[in-house]
Amino acid sequence: MSGIELAAWSFPVLLALIFIRVPIGLAMAVCGLVGAYFIYGTPTPILNQLKQVTYSTFSNYNLSVIPLFLLMGQFAALGGLSQALFKAAEAWIGHRKGGVAMAAVGACAGFGAICGSSLATAATMGQVALPELKRAGYSGALSTACLAAGGTLGILIPPSVILVIYAILTEQNIAKLFAAATIPGVIAMLGYMIAIAVYVRLVPGHAPEDDIEHPRMTTEALWGVLPIAAVFLLVFGGIYGGLFTPTEGAGVGAAATFVAALLKRELTWAKIRHCFLSTAASSAMIFLIFIGADLMNSSLALTQVPAQLAEVIKGWDVAPVLVVTGI
């Protein structure tokens, strides 16, 4: 089988494995190892490569930022900070038509600023905000749609695990990517809120017609979000102020969020144990994807197809931004 045929078969096989619910990292590893075996014809180089890829991935100091940011989000979710965040957003904007749904989006953005994971943001804010939306009379369709859309802000508003992974794989500066994602994240949050405000007025029946009395912003509600704001300013102020690197900032953020959660007196030993176990499970999943991606990339590189494609595109004489846009 030629290199081009191997490369052409690898992607449909990868999609087929994912479709039958094989974990993504394992699916990529299988495609990479089988492809390399077809090229080498012997398992010895593949075993050596597997050893090197595994060691280089798990010994990468920069990757330690991932479990630290995930742990930061776990402490915030189980320490009561997410509930305080939603209550403050509800007090700020909940009295408007569609305000509770907009508050849910705002709370998702705020939680994303100390979490970095869309899945964790959607799951956590779903537990906090969905009962309140139902109690206020919002339809299930609008409630779940707002939380699903707001959850995507978790990977856009820094700190973002996806941005960290992208920065490491493409050898880019993590702090610069965080800065670049902040404004689009705020714009996306405001866009979702505007869409909700327009939708509840154009499509009746999905939000309460009568204004529901909601408490206005109080000192108590504001005090509840101060720990979150303090952690955010501490982490990113330190990173952009040159006090510490993004990896060190993740450690500082995790420790600060842990202290903030302790001060709210909602963390128990069982919750602390759950935080570390959940972080370990999520980190293992992400690291497995790293290993699988490295193995598949190596297999594709052996086929010479990426280099040939690069030469073809270079011959088109188009601007690099058009190539990125096409991808």
C-alpha cells in the first residue's frame, strides 16, 4: 500500500472508530500504529516510538498547566463559587425580560474565566441555573439552548484548556493566545445575550410574559463574586505583569480557588477527593489524545503526504491567511 493510500484510508478509519465510540485518543493511536506498521513492516521501531512519545508527553513541563486549570474549575464548582456567580448575574440582569436566561449565559462566561473547559462549564451551570430557569417559567428548549451555547464560552474565555493545547502543539505563546481570546469571548457573551433578548420578544411562550420580581444587586450578591474576580485578577495580573509564567499562574489560581472555596465552607473531604479524582480522569483523557495525535502525526509524516500537500499549496502562490481560512 502506497503512502498516499495509507494517508487516504487513515481519516475514514479514524472517523469510523470514533463513530463506534472508541475513545478519540485511542482511535488516533490505533491509526498511527497500524499505519506505521504498514510502512516499517516490523513492530520494533513502533515500540521504540511509543516509548519515546509517552515519555516526552508526560514529562512536558508546559502540559502541567492543564490539570492545574482543571483542578481550579473543580474547586470553583464544588466550593459554591458557581452558585454565587449565577446569583450575582441574576440579581444584575434577572429583572429584564429574558433576564434569567441572559444571567445564565453571563454566569457561564464568569465560570469559564476560572475553569477552561466547556464540558465542565455546561455541566456545572446546568445544575445551578436550569432549576432556576424552570422555576421562573422558561421553556425547556430555551433553557437548555442558553446553557449549551453559554457552555462554549468555557473554552474561549481564558483560561482555556483548548488554547493551552493549541499553544503547545503549535509552539505558540500561551499568554498571547489568552489575550487574543478575551475580546472575542466577551463579544460572544454579549451576542448570546442580545440574541436571547430578541428571541423572547419575537417568539412568545418561551419566557415569562410578566416581569418576575428579582432581587437587585446587593452587597451580599456582589460579595459572593469577589473571590472569583480576585482569583481572575491574581492569575492574569501575575501572568501579564511578568510575576509568573502561565504554568505557575495555573498553580497560583488552583491554590487561590481552593482557599476561596474553603472560606465559603462548602468543601468537605469527600468533595476535595472528588475534585482530585475528576481532575485526574480528565487530564488522563487529554494526555491520551496528545499521545494518539503524536502517533498519528508521525505515521502521516512517514507517508510524505503532508510534505507533498505543502508543496502543492506553496505552488498556488496564495496568501497564508487564505490557507488558514480554507482549513
